[in-house]
Amino acid sequence: MDVIEKIKNKEVFDLLIEANKITEKIHGKDVSLERALFLSWWCEKGDCKFCYMSSQKDRIQNPDKARRHVKGIYAEAELTKRMGWNIEFLSGGYGVYSTDEIREISENIYYITDKPVWLNIGITDELDAYGEEIIGVTGAVETANPKFHNEICPSKSITDIKNMLIQADNLGYKKAITIIIGLGEEIDHLNDLFNLIEELDIDRIIFYSLNPHPDTTYHLTPQPASLYYASIVASVRIRFPHIEIITGTWTDNLANIGVLLKAGSNGLTKFPLFKMYGNRFGKRVEEEVYWSNRNLIGSFSNMDLLTQGDNLRPELDPFIQRYIDMCYENLDIKKI
């Protein structure tokens, strides 16, 4: 029986057992913490039905004001390094930054973290402008069935995403895609996902659980069931043993973490880091990893790490301190 039939028959635990064996044999037990660095909060397309930015487009008269202060971005990169986290990718909406600006930001983050970064900056044909500061390119596919994709993300063509990732491959970069679970996809759409991974020889897949935002089509949609989410992840792990899998969940679904790790996840993402670090929510993440019998790389609670860094750019100190102060304020936070 193939993995899709097992999902339909709700044989989830069989999938988890098989996926976990594959993961530990090929990838070991290490689990990374991943942080996406957002460059702005505006997107000129603004019509992906699930996206927070789609709810902001008509409210922002001047897109330049939605750009983050670049020193804040660099300060965040410095702190993620101190915490032992990875930068999942650099991300920003369409039409906000030029290629030259994104390259400069990428170069500075590479300098700060000593690690080349992933890009998730939308569809572009200017990847040849980048160099060693980039390790890979992420295509925001979101859902792999072409017809359903056109309904959910009408301005982001899967064909254009594929062409971008082919160019990335030709330039020697790794290739990743993002997939959101809970948009109303059908289980049989997994065939489209499997075909896409095979066609493009995808190195990394990042799964997110739908986070229903106010003022979007999905604002009243329930988040996907944890075992359904895990079964999708497990099916990809079983079909593609060597692929890197990152899974995202929100603070109201931290109980997903253990089952997602058993399903084959190599890393965890989508956390409001500076609202969680050091408090019970951050410690809950660590507990989930511990009871999954996995080894967490990095910390979600060690306050000493926040000041253990050789900041080579003193002009970032006020921005770094602001984030450190936020983490210490978390110690008294009772809810997010």
C-alpha cells in the first residue's frame, strides 16, 4: 500500500514509525531551530488568499514605510547566531527591495553569521547577480496542484517558480519549496507534490500549518489536525529519504512538534522568537524535542547566550539590546 492510501486509511502511526526510522538512520537525531528574516511587511502582488500581507496591501500607502530598518535585520541575525539558530531564509514581499539591495543585505548577514543564506524573495530571473553569500533559493509554491494553486495564489505561477529553481540549479544553488497544509488541498494533491520534488530534485521542503489571519479568506478556517499534518510530512520523508524537511507551527499548536519530529522533520520554524525566548513557550519547544528523543541544536531558553557574542558592528548595539530586552520581558509574560 502506498503512502497516499495509508493517509486515506488513516494509518498514521504506521507512517510515523517508518518515517522516524528513516530519519534517524539517514539524518540522525539533531533538530535545528530556524528563523525567517523578513525584510518588509508589504507585497505589491498581495493576492495570496491566506497571506497576512494580502490584508495589509490596501492599508499601506507608502510601501517604503513597510521596509524594516536594515540594522534591525542585522541585529536579529546576530542574535540568532548567539542562540544557535539557523536563518531559514531572507523573505520579503514583491516590489520592495531591488536585487542590489537584497544582495547587500545577504552579504552582511553572511558576514555576521558565517553562513550563506537562503533566499525566499519571490519569483526573479536575476539570480546570477548573487554569489557565495547565497546557499539556495526557495520557491513559495504553497500548494502543488496547479489548478488549486491558481485559485490560492493567482499571481504566482508554478511554471515561473519552476523556471526560477531550474536557473538556481544551473547556478549551483540548492533548491527549496514551501508548502502550506490546511488550505483545502486534497490528499491526492500529494501526487503533484511528489512529481514536483522529483522533477526539480528539491533539496529542502518547508511545511507550514495554516495560521488563519484576520481579514483573509481563511480567517474562520480551522488549522489542520496534527495527525493529518504529520501524515503529509511522513509521506514526503518516506518517498524522499534524503530531503531536508523543516516544519512550522504556531504557539497555539506547540503540541504538534513531537509528532512532526517523528514524521521526519529536521528543523522547526514559524515561532515569534522574541516573544517566546526564555519563557514557558520557549521551554515547551525544548520539552517537545526532548520527549521526541531528539537533540536540539541551539536554545530557546538560555539567557546567557544573548550577551555572548563578538559584535563586529558596534552601530548595531542599540538594536541588539532592544531584542535582548524583549527576551527578558518574556520572563513575566503570561500569554502571547
